[in-house]
Amino acid sequence: MQKPSIPRGTRDFGPEQMVRRNYIFDTIKAVYQKYGFSQLETPTMENLSVLTGKYGDEGDQLLFKVLNSGDFLSKTEATDYESGSKNLLPKISEKGLRYDLTVPFARYVVMHRNDISFPFKRFQIQPVWRADRPQKGRYREFYQCDADVVGTDSLLCEAEIIMMINEVFDKLGLKNFTIKFNNRKVLSAITEVIGAPGKETEFCVAIDKLDKIGKDKVIEELVERGFSSENLSQLDPIFATNQSIDDNLNFLKGFFAANETGQKGIQEIEEILTYLKGYSIDNPHLELDLTLARGLSYYTGSIFEVKANDVKIGSICGGGRYDNLTGVFGLKDVSGVGISFGVDRIYDVLEELNLYPESHASSLQAMIVNFGNESMMAGIKVMQALRLEGINAELYPDNAKMKKQMSYANNKAVPFVIVIGEDEIKTETYSLKNMASGEQESLKLEEVISKIKNSH
Amino acid sequence: MQKPSIPRGTRDFGPEQMVRRNYIFDTIKAVYQKYGFSQLETPTMENLSVLTGKYGDEGDQLLFKVLNSGDFLSKTEATDYESGSKNLLPKISEKGLRYDLTVPFARYVVMHRNDISFPFKRFQIQPVWRADRPQKGRYREFYQCDADVVGTDSLLCEAEIIMMINEVFDKLGLKNFTIKFNNRKVLSAITEVIGAPGKETEFCVAIDKLDKIGKDKVIEELVERGFSSENLSQLDPIFATNQSIDDNLNFLKGFFAANETGQKGIQEIEEILTYLKGYSIDNPHLELDLTLARGLSYYTGSIFEVKANDVKIGSICGGGRYDNLTGVFGLKDVSGVGISFGVDRIYDVLEELNLYPESHASSLQAMIVNFGNESMMAGIKVMQALRLEGINAELYPDNAKMKKQMSYANNKAVPFVIVIGEDEIKTETYSLKNMASGEQESLKLEEVISKIKNSH
């Protein structure tokens, strides 16, 4: 007899994990909806013609490909086989699993461009798949939680994203986090000012490693890539930590005195900050980090990244503005800005900081003990009365030993257990046990209901 | 430039569809939770060793198989290629897409049998994939919404399932539906009484076609399969329509006077009905349909099927009891009972009967018109004030033409639009337009908030 297993890098989510995951998903979803985003879902499988070439060579390798159904070899010849996997592939597979939510979103926008009323604000919460080598914290199936606005270049969208990040982490009870932001125009202008125009990508790739390898190694790498070490020394203020937003802006204003791209970058940052003042919130958790680069090459304006300061873990949220999301599918000039919450990391952060609310241990609120026959019929009546009051309740289905029934209630983390004995049927009073305190009371049905309802 | 498309038989769900689909999912989920079921999610990909052989030969054909990643031909030889798709398959593919929620659930139960506190009540709402020929109402990717209890043979579970079905369709506003139920022991006993013991499968397969081909053709098919036409004539009362539950039970009691299996079946039906009385609901929408058979071979006790009586469509919900769910994975004697709601069909039923609530057209409650500059900063303040009161609100991001902004609000089906002109900034009054009635009022901020809050 086979011992069943699941594929490497994939996970089952049991009841307790699901309650916590849903708590995170529901929080993010409620915030997205509050800010006017509408939900989209796209198919798990996309045509390989849509996916291939969108994530670089490495990404193409990491796509999960689905075999054509039926006799998949029927359109092949022996020479196809002999020419190897790469050449055989397009003849036996036309579909792949979704690799991220951005490309399917771009595909959707292009296919529905005549029906969509722009600006289009969509959010999407779905799993994606990558044939990466599984390791701690890296899975082959994981969820992404994206929100994007496309069809407007209004910087109000950037302010809204900063507000959404604040609201999500505030609702999740995370206090000590930092939203780092920057602007690709600033990074681009820096390369111009230090005499390396057009070398923005090399600059971003190197500076993106700052957290991992430190300033000296980054400078070393830049020098190796042909940047002038003398010019790089002008960047010292950029690497300085604990600078206020105003400090950084003052430095940039001097640095970009004669650079138009740089001035445009400053102006965008200042406009976002102006909008943010309109919301009048105490602490937007914002840091203008001039070394923030983000790996993805398609960003063209604002970029964001969020750190949980009390937990050693990568960024828990990230995003930015792009000017040409749908160009690859033939629709030009669709500017947009988006954000993505990393649910798996947020899950770990909340666990490490013990931030899950107690009431989320179970959705079941009361279990009624089953003594069989007459008590069972009385139990059904009580259960139904509780449910009519909106209480999640169940009657244990079998007349099992008390110990077994109580252990079931414990495992399910149900806060209240109700015992209906023979006397209690006669007197219509019920024994209500608070599983956390151990307290036990004899109560009328209305009292049972109000105790359970008021226990949150 | 390629024109992007999605794979045949798959669908994008845009904002309006998502609101309606979520309305159905949320309703079912809330009922499942009210009845003490906990959520489970399993990976999209399962090992083919888990999936293959569980759905019959046809099912194996309909599994979507995922190519091994990397150089998938590396473990193959030319002779494997020459021997055809079927022989090459196991060497290039080890994983497939989930085909239903039942087999992954059985796999989960077996893998976690030492951690699970039985009886285990789980629900699961996830997509499944079948490489079927796509046609109207049949998709290659669709959601299933299952709830199962395993580890108990208590017939209370059957009563609970009938109650859940009632509650789900009641909440969805569907009035005219019928829960047909029957018991496989009754069907099995019928074959014994009419002198065809052991021919239960043939009997069920034939009788399952009653709706499509009618009684005469069913009898014809049974005679062809070796049933005695004389004995079959004893079954006339079974085919009679509009029989009450009591009529049917009375007939069965006579018919099974000397048949033990039949008596057990009657006893199970009566026990379920006794439990149901305990809930004291007006109309359980129940019909004991002695010709209900259901195709799946693994049912061993109660079986259920739900029809929407006002819409021409197949069953919208179905399920039953099985005695050996996990046997195929080496865990014997796990009895259980389950139910599955067909979301795609329920979606169509609600649409045809116009049962979607008006308030579910959009989750956005108010849009603020953007006139740029000063009005924009005032707009941010109003938007933030609304959101702090829990109202889903947005400020149109650009200073676009009024017509464009109003058409955006219309498309998004937002119930209220707020206009903040120059005078209105000074007087701190705002123009609130009710988009349904066209009514427009000049109001203070608190009045705007209470109008929107009380509009449901």
C-alpha cells in the first residue's frame, strides 16, 4: 500500500493555519475594498505564449508547464525527441501555471480594454507557482495579494498605496514597521550626475544588495562595473542612515540643481508628501531611502518596500509605478502603480510577535455534549436555538465517553461546552462551561445565549 | 504582436462576477462554519501516484499532468518515446492538477490521522481541473464547495447536512427547491427483493437515467441487463411521483418485510427524520425519492441531490455517505458523509431568478469628484473622514472632465457621488448625489456620513 505524500515545496493548510491565513487575507481584502479596488480572478493555467519571455530566461525555466491532454506525442516526430527537452516542449505543452499576478492582469486589461472604465483599480488574491528549489520560506506554490491602478499617472495613487499599507499593518497589530520609498527617476538622475548616464540598471542591481553586502562592497562592485570611484564619493549622503525625509530632499535639491530628471523625481516625491498631509494621520511610517532600488526592471517612478523592524525577515510588502505594463501585449502607454503583500512572510511575522487575536483560534463558539437518546434531542433543540441567534454551534455526533468529547472540544479550541443531563432536561437549565477559565454555571437558555454572545 | 487569449474552458472573473461569486462562497462558508466545519486547503498539484486510479479510466484521461521541471527528457530513452504517450508519461510527469476535493481530503486525513481529533468536520472551497471537452456550463477549471464529516457513522450528520442545504438556499433567497434523498441500502435491498442480488451497480446506473430517458426506457435497459420484467413490475410504486415521505416508507415497510438490508435502510431514513423534527423548521424541502441513485459507486448509505424547481438545470448540490473513503490509502473503516455545492450552477440559477441583492453590485459606497488642486486636498480630507467611519470611498485620481468621472462612477455602480466645488470648500457643505434616485442634496460632513451609512 502506497504511503501518500504531497509534491515538494507545496503545503496543506489545516484548520488552524486557515483561520490565521484568512485573518490576513480578509484584512488585506477589506482595506483594498475600502480604497475602491475591485476583485479579479484569472485562470490557474495561462497559454505559454502569454507567459513565456515575460520573466527573463530564468523565469521561463521556473514555469510549470502542463502537458497537452490526450495523446500528447501525436504531433511530434522522433527528430523532435532527439533534439531534446527544449525543442520537444512547444509540441507537447501549450499551457503553464500562473507565475505571478501581474502578467495575467496585463493580459486581462488588454483583452477587456474596451469594456474597462479606466482608471481601473483591481486587486487579486490567488496562488502562483514557481519551479524553484524549495527551501525554508520558499515554496513552489504560494499566494500573492496584489492591488494595482492602471490608466492614470496621478500621484494620488502613490499616497493611497502608502495609506493602504499603513491601514493593513495597523489592523494586523504590527506597530514597528517602516515603509521605505524612493523614485526611479532619482536613481536614474544619480547615474547621470555621477557621469554614468544609461547605467541605471547596473546601478540598481548593485545598490539593491546594500542590505546583504554593505556599502563598501556595493561601491567596489560599482567601480568594477566602470563607475568612477571619485564620483561615487559624492553619494556618501545617500548612504547615510537616519536621515529625515527633509534632510534627504535638501541634499537632492542641491545634487540635482542642474538635472531635469532629478528635479522631476523630487517633485513627484513632494507631491506624494503633500497628498499624504491631507489624510492627517499621526505616523505614516515613511522613510525616504535613497538606496532603495528594487530588482524589477519595469519600474519607472515611485518604488516601495516594507520592513518589519522587530523580525529578521525580508520585505513583507513591495511595489512601484510602471509606465508600460501592457506594451508587450500591444497596448501602449498604460501607466500604473501597484503593491503586493507577502502573505507567507506576514504570517511568520505575526506568529513570531504573537499578534494573532485570541478569538481567531476557532470559528466554533459552542459544543454540546452528547449523552444519546433523550439528551440528544434536547441537544438538537439547544443547538438550533443558538444557531438562530447567529452562534456557531455543534452537538457532538456520537454518545462517546465524556473524556473523548471534551478532548475533541479542546482540540477544536471551542470556548464554551454545554452539558445537558437528565435533570437539566426537566428543569430546562443547562451547564455552561467556559473552557478558558474552567468556570461552570447552570443557566437558562437565554442566559446561555447572552453569555456566549457577550464573550468576545 | 500577439493577441493574448486564455486556454479553452477557462474563465476570467471580472469585478461584477467576483462580487456575485463571493456572495455565494461567503454564504456557503458562513453556514459551514455555523455548523462547526473547519476549513482545509490542499495544494493545486498532487502527486500522480495519489490521483491515478481513483476516478476510473476516464478520469485518468481527464487529469491535467504537469511536466517535470528542467530537462524533463533526461530520464528517458528513445524506446520510451517510441512506445507512445502512455508509456512515456510516467517518465516525464510526476504531478497532476487536483481533479476533485475528495481524494486530496482522503490523502490529508491519512497523512494527518495521528493529529486529527475525530470526528473531523472539514470544508474546502477550491478550484479543480478536468481536461473535459468544454461546452456550455462545462469548464476545465471550476470551483467545488465541499463539506464532509469523517470518523463517525452518526446519522445526526445527515440531518445536519439537510439543515445546511436549507440554510444555504434560504440565505440565497431561493424558495422553490427540493432536497431529494434516498439510501443506497434501500436500492441494494430492492435488487435483492426483485431477484437480482449483487446487481446494485447496474440498477443504479440505469435508474440514474430516469430524468433523461423516462421510466419505460429504464425498465427496457434493466431487462436487457438481465432483470426480470415481471419482478420489475413490483417497482411501480417506486416510480410513482408526488408520493409523500410516509407513503414511500409505508410501501418500503411492506416491500422489505423479509429483507434485513431494506429494514436497515428504512431505519436510517426514520432516524434522520426524527433528528430533523428536533430542529422544528417549517419546511425542510425534503422528498424521499426512491429512484434517486447518484452515479458514484462509493456511496453506501444516505444520498442527496438538490433541484432548483424553477430553472432548467441539473442538480445544484449533491452528496452522500461512504464507508471507506481512505481505504485506498491504507486507512480502513473511516466512515463519512459529505455534500458539495455546485457554485457555477447556483450562479446561473440566482441570475435567472434575479435573486442577487442590489447592494451587492459594488463594494464601493462613495466616489468624490476631482476638480484638481484645492478641491483635491478637500477631497482627500472628506475621503479619509468617510473611511474612518468604515465607508468604502475613493477620490477620482485625476482632474478629468465631469462626464468622464460620472461615467466611471456609473460603471462602478457606486451608489453616491460627492461634489466639492469652490463655494463648498468655504462653507464646508458637500453636494451628495444619490446615483439611483438622481436626488442631490447640500449637506454637512456628518450628514453625508449618516446618509451613506443609512442607505442600506
